[in-house]
Amino acid sequence: MAKFRHSKIKRRHHVLKELEPGLAFLANLDMVDGIIPGTINPKAGSSMGFSFQYITASGFKLIGRSSGAAQEIFVITGDSAAVLGRLRDSGLIP
């Protein structure tokens, strides 16, 4: 699949359908410069939603979980703390 952007979301990999609303919320934040969905891996368990992983040089990494799969999400921002605060306030991450 060729790489292209739809709004701030880079589309190189497929995106799990259950994660689309959360990614749209992130894309609407002014302080987010870009979102790069990564690979999708199978998983066991029924947990769903996003979880924070770690800070990177250009932002931070999330893991998005849906029923039966997990996907890496890289968020590019100059203000990781503010974006993570908005995600917590909205209930997207614990």
C-alpha cells in the first residue's frame, strides 16, 4: 500500500476500525502534528482502547487494542504532556 495522509493520519498500514474515533480525536488536536499507525498484531484478551507506552524523540507511542488485535500508534507532537493530558481528560487513556 502506498503511503499517503488523510488529515494528520499517515496511511501506510491499515487502521483497526475500532480505533478510528480515537485517531480522529487526536487528529483534531492543534498540538498534534501527525499520527502514524504501525503494524497490527494478533492478541488474546478482550481489552479495548488505547494505552500509553513511552515518550519518543518526536512525541509518544500508544498501543491501540480492539477485539483480537493490537496496533502501534505513533503520535508526533512538540508537547507530549499536553496531548497526553487531553487523552486522559477525554477518557481515551487511563
